[in-house]
Amino acid sequence: WLNNLGTAFFRRFECLGELKDLENAIDVKQQAVDLTPDGHDDRAGRLNNLGSAFQSRFERLGELKDIENAVDLTPDGHADKAALLNNLGTAFFRRFECLGELKNITEATVAYNQAAENTSSHPSTRYVAACRWANLCSKYQSPSSALDAYTVILEKISQVVWYGQTVRRRKSLMSSGVAGGSIANELSRVSQALDNAGTSNFQSIDSEIKQQSAEEEAKNHRKLAARYEELLQQVRELDGFGSFLRPKKFSELAPAARNGPVAVVNVAELCCDALVLCTSGEIVHVPLPTFSHKNAETLRSNLLSSLQAHDVWVNRNGDRKATLWAGKDKSDHFISVLTGLWSHVVQPILSELEQVLYKNAHHSLPYITWCATGALAFLPLHAAGIYGSSDPTKDMNISDFAVSSYTTTLTAMLVSGSKPKQDPTQTPSILIVSQPGTPNMPPLPGTVKEVEVIQHYASPDHTCHLTHEFATVDAVLGQMGKLEIIHLACHGIQDLKNPLSSAFALYDGKLELNALMRLSLENAELAVLSACQTATGDENLPEEAVHLAAGMLAVGYPGVIATMWSIGDKDAPLISDKVYANLLGPRNDTEGQKVKLTPAYALHEAVKHLRKEVGETNFVKWVPFIHFGV
């Protein structure tokens, strides 16, 4: 009766928010626990109810003792244990902020550590705890003490993204035989059960059965967690799945640099530097002491201002951002942005890599791939340089020294680089999808000229052109698996909340990345995404690889040509003309007369030509064109 009365007080607190009701709930629930003997069937449920009340008071008042009590009263193996330990760690940290006693930092890291290593709790909760653990160690203790936390972070990332972002990996597991399919189904079922754990409500007034279920749920949850680990082990014993839901080992990542060094540029509040993976397998560390997280944010803000000044920055629905930027700085900062990138990021990296870059370059420019993080992921590293000097001999930029490409992750380079190369003597086939007038969207008249220049280099036998009412979702899906190159001259729609719902706007609706994931694109070589802002992530979450270019890499295209912002009607056809001239050569060109370039080099030459046409300092015209992948 006391327990039920306590639950009634708790319910009224939830409805009215009166603290007195919560105090009464804790008081009578404590009496109920005191009157319940150890070993009694109802004791576990009543302890859990009391713990829930303490947690609610902690959330209301922030008293450390309340969250300590809630943690102590939560059974080991319960799904909520890590969340409560997370709260405990935060409470200790808040106490440190008030009192400045370092022992509170130690207590906070211990709590976060316990939360991160609590195998019965959800991976995302453990991931958050590990991040907080690592941050405290790095800031208040020693970076080396954070290594354990970062190890947990790397292990948990793969499990956190098991849903939604590993569609192709799941398909691969399902296709690895009867055993693999069976394990995949059970793993999905157990994962879902763990994901839903901890949602049952134990604040029941008259159900003795539910009062008993706290300890029972903890036991069941421990069984599920154990089964989950068993299934992971079984998957990892299957051929080709040894690293399933684990961070890749360096030996697996090293081939990402087979075509040239990959520079992973880190931007963090503690420091900025680059880790460059070289073709030899060596990792070169390049400190960037004159660059900072704040510098990166300033450059990004200045770039957005410049794009707004030129009226080329549009939102995800294709609307100009005039309202959003009303009253803000709309000056053109392009030269200062590109100079800052050159002086503080790109030039120090190139100087450190000089011998590495030119060792295998021979007659052509060397090739470097940029993998940027934080605000740098939004900035044009490929155009960094010094422009418009009073002394022209002092002008220089990265395109004088190397051909640039981008990647979202090292793993993306592995997937795209693992496909067998097409015989260079064979002419690739091209699917051209154009929408000069998509229903209910702004017209794109420049796509007509764009198609004409592609057809100048590609014979009718090697092209399929879908346009207007013929460019339907089903028609495009039906052709994509048959041709090596796809050229999409249409609007792009980016869905930041659900990246796999990002899409290309066709005549009868949206061609979503979700649908593309289901295709078998064994012959895919290159996707050219034209006339839409296709390589820009969320300005609020700049390092999230949620743009359409990243999506096309994920669905199986080894290389992608895309744009960072809206491009001019006259510029897209000119770029297409030079790209396909370098990729394919003239239609009547005999074999061997013209060296055909790879996509990154073809785009490099095309942009160089456009730069001469529009003027080197007309950055808004030539800078947006970029290459991803291999």
C-alpha cells in the first residue's frame, strides 16, 4: 500500500510538477522498501521505483546524492544503468565547476568509464559516456589517459550506426550463405530488442507483476547483451567479416593511399594537425600550429558571406537564403579565405610531403586526396592559394603543385578503389539524365547545351539519354546498372535528418539514395552531378558527410564529380565539354592518338580551362567543381 501511495504521489508530481508530491513519493517509497525483507519477490521492483523517484528529483534539483542513490538502486544489467552513470558523471563535473576540486574530475571520469563499459546498455549511451570520459581526460588529466576512452569510442561508432547506414554491409552478410543470413536475421532481432530495452514503466499503482519486473528485465537484458556478443563473434568468424562492427586495422586502411597520399586534416579545440597516409604505408604527422578551431569557423563564416554576396548559396529546397542572411555581412572574402587555407593548412602539408608527392609523379602532377573534418569540410582546400598579389610572381595555388580530390572517409576510398578497372581501350557507356523543366521546380535551361556537348564525345551506341517525361524514377533505375557513367543534370534535394532520403528531382518524383542502395552497380565508374548543390553538407554540422556526392560514393560509384554551390548555366556545359574531352576524346579519335585522363585529372584540366575563361579571381565560377573518390 505504501508503494502504491508513493506511485500515486509520483504520478501527481508528473502531472502538476509540485515538488512536495515528489518528496512525499520518495518518503513513502523508502518506507515501503524498508518494510520489504531481502529476498522478497517485490523488493527489486520497489527499489527500482524508489530509484526512479530519486532520478526525477536529481533532474529537478541537481542534487548529487539523488543520482548516487538512483545508480545504487538500479540493478546491474539494467538497460538504464549507463544513462544513470552518465548523469552521475555530469553531476560530479558540475560540482567541480562550482568548487574547483580535482577529485570531482576523477569521480566524474570513473562514472563515465563505468557507463562506457556497461555492456548491457545501448551503444549510443555508452558512446556518449566514452566521449565525455575522453574529453575530461584530455582536458584535465593527460591525453594518454584518454586512450582507453577513445578505444571504446571507436568500437562503439560501428555499432551505433548499425541501423540505417550499413545497408550494403547487411546485404553482404545476408548473401554470405544460409549461416550468414540466419545470423543476420537474429542479430537484427536481438539488436532491436536491446534498442527497445528500458522503455517499460515500473510506476504501477496496482500491478504486483510489474513491480517484480525490474530485476527480471535486468536478467533478460543481460541475456540479450550476451547473445548479441555471441552473434557478433559468429559473424566475425565468417569469411570476410573479421572486422564486422569493429574499427578497421591500419593494415586494412593503408590501401586507401594506393593512388596517392590521403591527408586527414583534424580541426579540434585542443589542436589542429594532419595525419597523412602515404602510398608507402607510412603515416606523416604534420602539426598546424598557426591554425585553430576558431580560425576554421571564421574562414567558413567568411566563405558563406562571400557566397551570399554572389547570390549562389541556396538552401536544401532550392530557395535563396536572402531572408536567413538579412542584415549579416555580405562582403566578398574569397581571397582572404583561400589565402588563409594556403598559408595555415595546405602549404605546410605540401611542404612536408614534397618528397613523397613527387617520388612517383613522373611527368604528371601528383595526386592528393583531402579528408577534412569540422568546419574545414565545408572549405575549398583544392583552391587554396595566394591570388591577386601586386607582384604576380608571388601568386601560387595548390593546382600548380598537385591534383586534388576529396573523400568522406578512408573506408570510402577502400570500397571505391576495390573495383576492377575497365579496360582503357574500351569506351565507357553513359546514362545522361537531364531535366530542363522539372515540374514545380525552377527551370534549368543550361542542361540542354550540357547534353549536346556530352553527345559530341559519346557515340549513340554508348549513350542513353533520358529527359523530360522519359526521365522517370523507374526508367533511371532500370538503366543505371547497365552503364558505367551517369550524368545527372537536374535538381538535387538534400535531407539532413535522414541522409538516405536525399534525392535527385526527376519528372515524376524523387530518386532517393535509399532506392539506389538496392541496385547492383557492379559496372559503376563515375557519377557526374551537375546543376545542383551536391557536395555541401549541413552548415550546422559541417563534418557530416550527408551530401549527395557522399551518397553516390556509398551506393557504389568509385568517383563522383560534384559542386559545392550553385553554378552558372554557361559554366556547366563548358566544364562538361572539357571533362568528357579528356575522359573520352573526340568521337572519331583513333586509339592511341589522345591520352585519356582519369576523372580527377580530367576535371583538373577542365577547371583550369574555365579559370582562364572567366578570370582567375572570379572564384565563385570555377572553385565549386570538385572530385570525390578515386
